[in-house]
Amino acid sequence: MTSSTTAATMTETASRAATVRRVLQRQILPIDGDTDVYRLYVDPEAAVLDADKYEVGSNRSAQQLNAAQMRQSTSTGVSIHPDQILDREALRLPAEDRISFGSYFNAFPASYWRRWTIVSEVTLTLTLEGRGATVTVYRSMANGRSQRVETVTTGDESSSTFEFELSLKPFVDGGWYWYDVVAGEEDVIVRSGEWAAQVPADRAEHGTVDICITTMNRPDFVAKLVGQLGTPELRPYLDEVLVMEQGTQKMVDSEFFPEAAATLGDTLRVIEQGNLGGSGGYARGQLESVRKGTATYAMMMDDDVICEPEGIIRSVTFGDLARRPTIVGGHMFSIYARTRLHSFGEIITPWRFWWLSAPGVFGDWDFGARNLRSTRWLHKRVDVDFNGWFMCLIPRRVLEEIGLSLPLFLKWDDSEFGLRAKEAGYPTVSLPGAAVWHIPWTDKNDALDWQAYFHQRNRFVAALLHSVYERGGRMVRESLNHQVAHLVSMRYSTVELRLQALEDVLEGPYALHDKLPTRLAEVNAFRKQFSDAQLQADPDAFPSVRRHKPPRKGKDDSGVPGRTSLLVRAATMPLRQLKSVRPTSRSHPEAEIPAMDAQWYRVARYDSAVVSMPDGSSAVMLQRDPEKFRDLMKRTIEIHARFQREWPRLAAEYRAALGDITSPEAWEKTFAPWTTDQDDTERPAGSTSA
């Protein structure tokens, strides 16, 4: 052996000695007995890969047809029986059956680990019980095509453990690893599976997390969530669970609280304060975490979610091994249809400055209809600008450097923080395999009700802080367009709230903290003055539908108009608002319009209409008012013209103040009414402190 060979061998030995094995992800099965979620954990279906976009080509009709076909179910209805789930990790597979762990929660998202962490190789360790079983490991490419990596069999062994050494090198653009198991002539138990890596010794120990939950008047929901966080596997990762109680219906009064509190003990701390919204609640959790300084991370989590605790462990592990401090977000499934993936990865479009799914992502994707292995777009790595705070892990170091949440009450606090972190060099990763079930925002009415104020104000604040365009790109023009659409739809309260929002933006950044405790009450009180804000749950609360004259040739108006028709209506509907109203429309609505059809171009055809709300619980009667239309249109044009002129000055003012208004010191002043003369040292389960 030459001296150079000896030196190389010694170097390799020393390198191995300096690393330790760390589990990145383990095989898991559902905690509860909800059969709806089984497909997210194991998949008994075959893979039927959809068409490649380059095979489809550039023809628009072909693309639309392919998109529709992609959403068609490939499921044959085959499923596993609840009795096959033996415990949190073990699955029994009947003789001659096949199961794939190429599922959302059990496939390994190799491309994300390859891109964002120091891990370059993983070891898959599988333990099976049963003779004659076959295990095949697969990998996929970014375009969704799968490749067989290795196949082994248990042979005549009653218990077998296999290890597969797997490189992450081929996953630059995307791809997953997973394994399938086929039973032989007897049942087989897939006892456990672990994805592990050799990591530097200084990264061997896992970090800890403060979970920050903001709640208001959802005592049962948040108590159940707290109970979900008390699993034995998760407990070592928890520094504290901080519940910011901002309502009058307290979590501690819930029938589910005693059991939940017992699982966490003194790890749980309840903090009571006034209703400062989501951003005020999360900022309090961030402040407590930063000031305490004992947790590696703070995780923002909504109160109305069902949590998969393993996702928190995976987020912490990913953060521990990231190349640089990284925000690690989770995904959102629908709490109503639990195999439907509502949010997979989001960006902010620079020109419009609006949040939307990242390019290539399909919203509301149903894993129960088409599985992971059959869906090409899920295999390309999706890079994001931010992650919603329904589940989002933030390193304490990032909070210390760039500040806490903006005082926005709700909306845009999470997206603005993601952009701020990105500008400071800290990326956000939406990590597959980490998720919660949450109410989809498509089932809410938040663009029209009191939340319209916060949508408008906070979006403008975020754009002033982060837009790369001198005058905010399309922001001002699009806001004007939306105002006109609401005006012709007779949504006068929404228009007024959006105008108030713009006026408040003009007051400057230092008014945000001052308005935080009071603005919601003021907005709600103001909105109640408008008839279009008077919701009625009783269908008989409204007069019967009566039209001045029947529709022309009896035509139905529920169809979707073409582009030309939309442009014509956009040009003519504002002019129509200046005409006198039909007398019968004052006493009787001219139409009943369901929420799903209540688009501006349809509502604007009437002088009055009963329109139902998206949540299906109530409806409202809208009435056209030409005088109010003129006044609101005039004010709308004036304030948007002012924003167009003053954008550069406003942007400079907000950017100069950002560090001040997001500082712990600024937030401490805002929290002062609820922190003076309070003792934070006592934290018995069920107690409160502020």
C-alpha cells in the first residue's frame, strides 16, 4: 500500500468517525381510524402516469383537455382494511397482495433534501415479517417517470431486515424514493421503515421547537389540537407549546382540555391577551420564543387544524440539516375532504403582487382519485416564496435577525415575512410529508366581508415593502379594477372598507401598531351600516323574486361568458349603474344567485338580487344605488390616482420603518396592556400567564 493510499484511507476513516447516523423520516400510518386518509399513507392502486406536457404540445385546446383528464380519477376503488394497520408503523399485507409506500406521507422527497440540506446519501432500512415477500425500491425523475432501483426477497426467512444505500445525486430538479411490497403465499407484516443519513457530529442532536398557536373562540378545536401534540414521539422535540388565547370562550373551559393538558404538563403555556388577530398572536409567540432563547425554532400553527405530529418532527429534522437557516413550511389538506391537497407551494407574482400556486402546481388535488406515482407535476421540486402560517417552522436566528411579524392583524403577515426572509438570504421550503388538515380558504367569504379591509390594506403594505417595481407593478390598476367590479356588484360595504384600507396605508407605517387593538371593532361597526352586510340565515327573510320584465327570450344567465362578452360587460356595466333603478327592485329581488355563480358580470345585470354566501349558511340582498355608486366611484378614482403619484415616497417610508415596527421592542409596547404586573414563571398545566 502506498503512502498516498494510506493517507486517503485514514482520511476516509476519520471522516466516517466524525459522522453519526440520523433518522430523517420513518414509515408512519394514520393515528386515528379515519379511513379517508389511508391513501395519504399507503397506496394499493397501480400507477397510471399522465401525459407529459411536451407530448401534449402548445395547442391550447389540447392543454385544457389534458388538464381535465389529469383530474379524472384512476382509482379502482381497492383499499386496505383498518385491521391491516397494526400500530403507528406496522402494516399487515394479506397473501399475494401488493402495497406501495409511494404515498404523500411515506415516499421520501429526495429532491428537497438534495437541494436544501447537507445530506447527499440516504440509507433505507426496512424490517419485514413473513416468508416469500418481495420488496422493490423505486425512484422517480422530475418528469414523473419511475425507475426500479433494487429488488430483494425475504425468501424462507420469517423476519428480514434490508438496507438500501441510495444516492441523492440524480435529484437536481425533482424526484422521490419509495418502496413497494408484494406478499408471497402467506401474510407479511411491514414492521418498520426508516430513511437515515450519516451527518456531521455537530448536527447529530435534534433542535427543539416552540409551537405558537393563536386562538379565538375555538375552545374545543384548539384543545384537541393541543392533545395531538402530546404524542410520545414528539414530546422530546417540544420546548413549549404556547397558546395565545385572544377570545372569550376559553380553551381551558373545553371538555377536551384536561386530557390534552395532562399529555403536555408544564410544556404547555396559555397566554391571555386582547384580540390582536393572527399576526398579534403569532408575534407574541415569536417574542416569547426569542426572549426565552431556549428553542431552536418557533412553529406557527393555526388553531383550527388537525395535525400530523410526525410532520413537525420532519420539519425540525429538515431545518437541523439545512445548508443555511431555512423556514420549513408544511402543506394544507382540506379538513372536509381529507385526501384533497389544497396548498402545495405558493409564490408572490412580482408584477401583480398576488399570492398564487407556484408554476405547474394544481390546486385542490385529490390523492384519493390520482396517486402520487401517477401524477407528473408532484415529482418536480416546487420552490416557493413563503409558506402559510397554518404550519410553518421559523429558526429563532431568523426572527432575531429580521424581526417579528408585521402588525397586520391577519392576511399577508406570513407572505410578507417569507419575502423579508428571502431578501435576507433565508429561503422557505414547503416540505412534502409535513402537513395539516385545515378549512380551505376557498370555502370562506374573506374577500367580501370585514376581512376585505385587511386584504386590501395589508397587500398594499407588503407591496410597498417588497415590490421590485417603482410603482408597484399592476397593484394600483388591479385594485381599481377590483373596486369597479365590487361597485357594479352592489357590494358597497366592501368598496368602503377597501377605501378605508387605502386611507390607512397613507397614514404611514407607524400607525399599524396603534390601530392593531381597535381596528377590527371599528371596521365591523362601520360595516353594519350597510344593507349588503345584513346576512340572513332564514330563506323566508327576503321577499319573493319578482322581475320588471322576463329575461329576453327566456335565456338562462348561469353560463360562463366568453372573453369578448366579458370585455363588453366590463365597458358597459359601469355606465348602467348611472341609470335609474327599476321600481319593483326596491321591494322584491330580481333574482336569486347562488354563491358559486355570484360573479360581477352576472350580479351587475340586476337592480337587486339575493346572493348566498360561500359557506352556505346565509344570504344577503343587494340593491343598486346610483347616487352611492357615483360617490364611491369618484373617491375610488381619486385615491388610486394619489397612490400612483405617491408610491415611490410611500415605499421609501415603509421600508425605512420596517426594522422598527417589527422589532421585539415595538411589539413589547403593543403587548404592554396584557404583560404588566404578570408573573411568567408559573406554568402549571391549565394555568394562564401573559
